[in-house]
Amino acid sequence: MAVYIMLSTLSETGRKVVRRLPGTIRKVNEEVGRMGVKILAQYAVLGPYDFLTILEAPDNETVAKVSMELGARGSVSMMTLAAIPVDTFIKRLAARPARNGRGRTRRNPR
């Protein structure tokens, strides 16, 4: 399963709903779970975003569906980022031959 980071900003309407009914957040999370996405962690944050959510999903299409379904309500806008574990990232970089800038392969110094 792939990991994603979702940054969410509530609309004015969304803020009013959450202020009046804070438990709505958990109900939305349950709905997201029924769409095939597991919420690994969620934080209310300061700054331009209201929530940071770490998700696990089988593929990009599943996460796109969640974003579309929630965004269509008009109460929240989201930015979703695919997250690559650093160890996986390093392994993938190390497995590729380095390029010298002219498209030619050079040996990786070890």
C-alpha cells in the first residue's frame, strides 16, 4: 500500500460545521475508510492548512476519488502528496547508474 499526505483547508462553511459539530471529523474519517483508504494519523495544524492527514491507499486513483468526493461538498479543499519512505528513495537512487550531465553513465563511487 502507498502512503499519502493530505493537507486540508476548510471553507467558511466547513469551519462552521466543525465548530458546531466537531465529531463530524471522525464521521468523515469513517467514510474515507469505507472508500478503501486507511488513515494512519491526523493532526490539526496551524498555518495555511487546517489538517494534515497521513493516509494509506492501494493506488493514486483511490486517493483521487476521496479527494473528489470530499471536495465536491464544498466544505474542504485538499492537496494530496504521494509519500515515498526515505529508505526506499535511497535504494532506488543507489540502484540507478549516475549520469554525468551529458546523458552518459558514470560509475557510482563507493
